[in-house]
Amino acid sequence: MIFYMLDTDICSYIIRERPLQVLDHFKQVEIEQLCISVVTYAELIYGVEHSSSKKVNRSIIDDFVRHLNIISWDEKAAEHYGNIRAYLRAKGEIIGSMDMMIAAHARSRGMTLVTNNDRHFQRVPNLNVENWAK
């Protein structure tokens, strides 16, 4: 069963193997309990395409995601996105669209979002958030 959805920043920390506490936490969790959103995957691919070492960086990303579940976006996630965006806009606390999509995806699946941007994501109601970098 999958419990944790990794945010893009946490994926980057794991790939770079720093900070060490993130890597240590990652190694303590069974790989079957981890996933990334297809939105996070898109952000990782954007990073590759934006880099000067596309071939090397693509290989690194491919190796990283090889054993992770990449969860597809679905109607339930879209419904949560609409709810989250309307809620945050009404409060004047809007966050980036990609972040709202990732938050909606994790919340719609009942997963804990692992991120170093916990203050940012804690604005989203009923979203479980953990920060492995602290």
C-alpha cells in the first residue's frame, strides 16, 4: 500500500543525496510505500529539458523513478484541485498551480505529501504533510 507521495523538492534531495536526513528517511521506508504524482514527474522532466546536460540528467531521473510508482492524474484529483484552488483564493493564500495539483493528488488518494515546503502546503485543508528535511 502506498502511504507517501514525494514532492519535487524531496525527489531532488534524494537524487542529489543531500541533505542526508532526507536520504536516510527515504532508505528507511519500503519503496512500495512511496510514489510520485505524474505532475512531479513532469516537473522533473522539465528540469532535465531546462538543463545543459540533458542526456545525463535524463538518465539520472530514469534511474530514480524506475522503482517508484508514478500515479496518473484522475477526475478525483481534479475535483480536489478545484476545491483547493477555490478555498485558497477565497483566503487570499493562493499557491502555484503545480503545487495545488500535487496537493490535490495526494489528498485525493489519502496520502501524506512529503515536502520541504511544509509551511506552503499546510495552507491546504485536510492534507497530511511531512517534512523529511527537518
